[in-house]
Amino acid sequence: QVQLGESGGGLVQAGDSLRLSCAASVRIYSSAAMAWYRQAPGKEREFVAAMRWGTGRTYYSDSVKGRFTISKDGAKNTVYLQMNSLKPEDTATYYCTYSQTGPYEPHYWGQGTQVTVSS
């Protein structure tokens, strides 16, 4: 069982930055992928960004490409999401995920952290 703990959410103004962190309770193997998803009120959960742990290859949704950056600290089994130039439409609960296979097939989810961007 993998436990994921997110942190770093908060209330910011449009144009501000935030960095989310997600620490895994286990060692993340090179075959795994870590990702961030988000869900806004009344909307379906959507993919935001992902990273293949071993290769470091990254994936982004079109809505965040160029503004968000996913990174990792392998020694800490932690993945980060640096969010710049935040927009009100980025307001959502952000979830960290762990996959044993690929970036779009999460097997474990964190509890989520709230990001609110005011205009």
C-alpha cells in the first residue's frame, strides 16, 4: 500500500505562484510514474502533469503547459508541482497519484490539497 501526502495548497491571487509537494510512503521505483490531477467544483477530474520516475520524462496537459513544472527529489521520494502564472480557472483540489505502470494509469491517490486563485 502506497500512501501519498500532498501539501502546499492555498489561496493566492491571479499571477502568483505556488509549489505543491507530494511525499510517498515507499521508495518510488524507476518503473513508476507520479502524476498530478485536479478537480474543480462541478467538473470532472482532469490530468495536469506526470513524470516517469526513472527517465524523468514529463507530460503536461495543454492547459498548464508552459506554466506548470513537475519535478522530483528521488532521495525524498517526493514529487513537486511548481505552478506559475496562476489563473482563476486553476482553482481546484489537486491530487497526487502513483502508478506502477504509466503516467495515465494511477493506482494510488493522495487526499488532495486545495488551490484557490482569486481574480
